[in-house]
Amino acid sequence: MPFDEMLTADNLPRAPYKGYFNWHSEQKTSDLIKKSRDAENIFRKTGITFAVYGKEDASERLIPFDIVPRIISGSEWRKLAQGIEQRVMALNAFLDDIYHKQEIIKAGRVPRALIEKNDAFLPEMIGMRPPGGVYTHIIGTDIVRTGEDQFYVLEDNARTPSGVSYMLENRETMMQMFPELFHLNKVRPVENYPKLLRQSLAAVAPPGCDGRPRIAVLTPGIFNSAFYEHAYLADQMGVELVEGSDLRVMDGKVVMRTTQGYQAIDVLYRRVDDDFLDPLSFRPDSALGVPGIMDVYRAGNITIANAPGTGIADDKAIYSYMPEIVEFYTGRKPILENVPTYRCSEPDTLKYVLENLPELVVKEVHGSGGYGMLVGPAASKRECKEFAEKLKARPGNYIAQPTLSLSTVPILTKKGLAPRHLDLRPFVLVSDKIQIIPGGLTRVALKEGSLVVNSSQGGGTKDTWVLED
């Protein structure tokens, strides 16, 4: 049986949920269903949508929101926070190393070919050290739970992690609809995230910045799946939301067109992928980036968050080496474990994976959003057979993992509470210090028995409460 985070085997509430459970027991299911519909209307009016690529029926959808919170005790959170901080420190040290001395490769802990032949490795970053030595300014660490004290890191999102706007809107909606719950439970705040993000970005402004740093959010535009979040964060931070066409390089600076003329930008929080960032350095057909921005960056006249080339750190093939990477740079074993990972590029491992496809989860090395993956236990024989051919054709493009029994937290259904599998994405800010927001985005699989929590695959979200001791 999967670990139920709310209830014990005797159907009694676990300690973090006692206050909520007692409150919930006094509520009518019909009243809560109405509240759930009210929450959906709030999200609809606010315009919180995401784009679904490849779907003809609906290009913009609401992410379903479940009003039953996911609650984490103070002591559980401390362990998670320590493990996340250790991992984030290791990721930044790893990035600095592979773009400079490559000590980890010389020590034989990570294969040279895995780095240098990796599409996410940017030769343009070799010898380049970002302002403050920070590569990953914003990280989203995906964590799953399988037992009382068993947490695993599923993925490190070190490029342009998304979802934080849903964390903020989920909390605002819950506080608006159930203020009494926040009197009953001492829940740590997340609503100061935009302020902390602005402060964190300002702290890594380039050395030549005079006065208060000018910060902007670079978006690919309204057709991007996360455009709502880009606009929301820019608005909440009180900074400009810009597209590549709003920017140009003048006198060795990246400048923004304003009604008062061109003004220099010191820190660019970019939500544009590396390939599209600079048509002079990367894809020449990109209309989303800024021609020449990499020259300005190399000259130390702008901070780009996250730094170009950070994608190598969250590559799924590199992920399988994270225990070695953490130990190499911190001198300690990882506090948070990896999910056991099979590298399909290795012939013996590929043979094992092909023989056990129905029991495994297979993912593309550069995949995201639940696309391009096979969940063996939920796949048909035909799907497994077709996927096996893809694996044989490009084994280095895939990794495989055992199917974990993810923990559950109930969602509200018409018949009352029903358990569903979930994961957690805490958000981390890195500048001259590491700040881990207490909570994060809980994604929940709304279909009974499903292990796929991604919003693009029909998953929903919950408010995540971290309790004060």
C-alpha cells in the first residue's frame, strides 16, 4: 500500500494533519464541493492558464486545483531543506567546475564524453564565471515521498523552473476561502516570494552596476505555456516584462526601449531557453533573444538568471551521477537520495531495461513535462514494443527507473476524500545565500492510481503547508 501522508492504517490523522482533519470532519462534503467550484472560478477570473502543446481541442487550460492541502511538519521540512541546500551547493560547484578546471572529470567520477558530447553543455561558457559565481539563481527540486522518512529527489530543474505562480495563487486562494484554517494551523508564509526573488536577483547584479539594479523578465511571448507566470512575476516584483524585440545591445550594454529612451538592464531573469537566447551565438533563426547578449555577458556587464549552460546540471543522464557529484563537492553523502537510475547507454543495462520494460519508467534524457516517457505498469504491450524500438535506436537518449510507490494525500471528490499520488517542487533562490521557500508546488495525479502528476498530462495542484514547530 502507498504511504498515506494524512491517515495511518487505522484511519487516524497523522500529527501534521490533526488540526485540519478535525476541522474537515465537521464540514459537509456538499459545502466543500461548492467551495471547490468557487476556487475554480477564482482561477478562471484571474486568468491562470497554461498552454497544452499538440492538443487541438484546447490550447489554454486551467490547472485543476484541489482544496485539500498537503501538510508537512516542521521537522520533516528541516530534513528536506538540509538535503535541498546540500544539493544546490553541489550543483553550482559542479557547473563552475565543468566550465573551468573539470576536476570531477579528471578524478574519473563523471565520464568526459557525458559532458562534452551533451547538447546541454555550452562551450561558450568555458572559462566564464557569472557575477557572484552563481549559475543557478532559481532552482525547482522535484521530490517524491515513499514512506514516513523516505524522500527521493526525482529531478533537478536548473534551467528555467516554472510553477511558482501556482504556488502563490494556491496560497492566496486558500487564505481567501478558508481563513479559519490559517488561525487553527501555524503555516509558514510563501507570499513573500516575489520580494525575496527581487532581492536575490539584485544581490547578483554585475560589479559595474551603479545604484539600484534594473531587473527585467525576458519572456518568449504570449504563446509560451508559462506566459501567465512570466507576467505575474514581473508584476509582483515591480519590474519590466520584456520580449527580445524590446531589447538591443548598445555601447556594451543590454538596453531596454522605454518612453524615456533606452535604459540599461543589469539583471535579466530569462524564461527563454539557451538555444534562443542569442541568434549570433546559438540558433541564428531565433527571434526570441537578443543579438549580441552573450558578448555583453562575457564582458561582465549583465547578469543572466539562470546562467546559460545550466541545463547540463539537470540533464537526466547527469542525474544518475548526482550521488557522486554531491559527495565530490561537499565531502558528504547525499542527505536526499536519488531514485535508482539505469543508464540505457550501457549495453548490459539496456538489455536489463528492455527485458523489464513493463515494470519500469523510461524517460528521455532531455525530456520534460511528462512527454516522451513510458510508464511501464500503465502501458499496453503494443506501447512497450514500440518504445523498445526507440530505445534500441537511441539508447543514450534514455534513462530508466523503477516504478516507485508514491505517497498519497486525499483529494476532494463528489463522494468525499480519496487518496491520490503526488510530488513536490520546492523553489530555491541562490545569491550570496541560499533561501528555500517553505512549501512549494504540490502536483497531484487526479486519476485514481495514476502516477503522472504533470499538468500537461492531466494533473492538478494543491496548496502546500509547512507548519511551524
